[in-house]
Amino acid sequence: MNSKTDLLTRITQTSGQCGGRPCIRGMRIRVSDILEMLAENVSISEILEDFPDLEPEDIQACLLFAARRTDFPRLTA
């Protein structure tokens, strides 16, 4: 699974789960939690150790999800 579309299918949003926030594959692991850990210089291997149900592609999916959420056109005057 390496296409961008396939990666994004790993991110799910379900009302009533984690306040409707984006999670990984329906688990109660929020995308924001993984992104914060990465921002705090927690290594991918440490994250995978802490969350044994995660796969490396899940972390890639979080990064791609965040990148897509910040990709908006800049309006210039």
C-alpha cells in the first residue's frame, strides 16, 4: 500500500469516537497525537513500540493527512 489515496484510507473519522477527530484505522489513536509525538522528536520506532497495533504506513498517513489539510491556495491582492 503506497499510493497516497491508499494511505489516506487509513485515516477515519467516526462521530462519537474521540470526539469525531481523525483517528487511525478506526482505533482510538488520534492523528493529532501521532503528529504531536513526531513534533516532540519521538522516533517512529518509539511510536511503533508504544502503539503495537500501528504500522509504519499509519504514520505516513498521518503526515500526508496533515499536509493535505494545510495545502490551501494563498490569495494575493
